[in-house]
Amino acid sequence: MKQVSCIIPAFNEATRIAPVLQSVIGHPLISEIIVIDDGSTDDTKEIVSRFPDITLVPLQENGGKSAAVAEGIRRASNELIFLLDADLAGLTAADVTALIEPVAEGRADISISLRGNTPLFWRLIGLDYISGERVFSKEFIAPMIGGLSSLHSFGLEVYINRSIIKHRLRIAVVCWPTVHSAFKHHNNSTALWYFGINKDYIRMAFLVLRTISPVEAVWQVLTMLRLRTIYRHDS
């Protein structure tokens, strides 16, 4: 089975990154873990440095997630790339396996997570088109590395989506019902909470729409739904 390079961009994640690292360290499908510290001002670098067998790449200034991921991809040595956010809660080795296997076994060209606290709409349709957890080949992403560095923070995923659609890649959507992403900003609206919409998601949507238009966002979702298969696993 193909080996995987796990790339984790991190900015001020000292309180959250350790459990994420514990879920991938020693994983049989992952032979390389690269953490890109994107100019953190907290103890992120110190926390990461305590873990063995991790390549820590400290950046002097915060350049945004897209640029950090591009730097990680440049340094990756394996055939498959696994992008992983540093702020997840509840992530297990089984979740990691479930996301990697469809691509490593040739059943899909790219896999994308569907987390348990993703907004309700994305869970209902079975696709979070801006999910940060993805597995794909380095050959697929290599031509995009130059363009990634100049993207807005959350332009990364929709930029990759364009190439997914262009090449008609087979998408495996892997359900992670017990995995949650941490919220850094909270709202007091009951209606927004009911639909799983947090201030973080509102901010993310605003940044995404600096990269693509609302029309293209809808087109990406509809097209990717036609390319996807749902994969479920027992945690």
C-alpha cells in the first residue's frame, strides 16, 4: 500500500495540537509527519518539538494556511498527501485509516472528511466542500504548489476543488461523526446554533468568497456531489 506524508499547518494551536499528533504518530499508513508552524506566537512549536519523529518547519511570519500547506507539500517525500487540521477533537487512528484507505487502495482519487460538527446543511447533503482533511496524490497537487502560496487563508480547498472537477476525480466522502473542529469564536444566536453555523463558519465563508464567486461555490458543490461516494466506518 502507498505510504503517506501527513501535513499539518498550525497557527497558535498549543492547546489543541497534541491529541491530533497522537492520532497520527505511529500510524501504519503514515511514514512522514510534517508540522508547519505558521508564525505562532504561543507555545505551538514547543509542544510539537516534544513529539518524536515529527518534522517541524517553523515559519517566521504568519503567511496563512494555503502558504503553509504549500511549504509542507514541497517537503513531502511520499506518493500520497494527507492534509490534517491541527484543531480537531475526537480524532482517532481509526478515523485516519478510514480517510486514507479509499485513496491508498485505489477506490478513489481523493478523500474528504465530513466531521460531526460540520454545519447541518453539509451533513444533510453528504459533502463539506471546504473540509480541510483530505488525502490525494502528490502528483495531483504538485502543479498547484506555486499558486497555493498566494491564496487567501481559506482559498486552499476551493482552489483544489477546481482541479478535482477539471480532472473528474473520484471523491470519497468519509464520515467522521465523532470528530469535531474547535471553534475559536462563538455566537449567541439559537437559530444559527441549530443549523450548526458558528461565527467561525461565517468568517470562513467570507474568506472563501474572496477566492471564488457565490455562483462558482454552488457549481463546485453540485459538481462534486456527482463525483462522490460516501464511505462510513465504525469508530
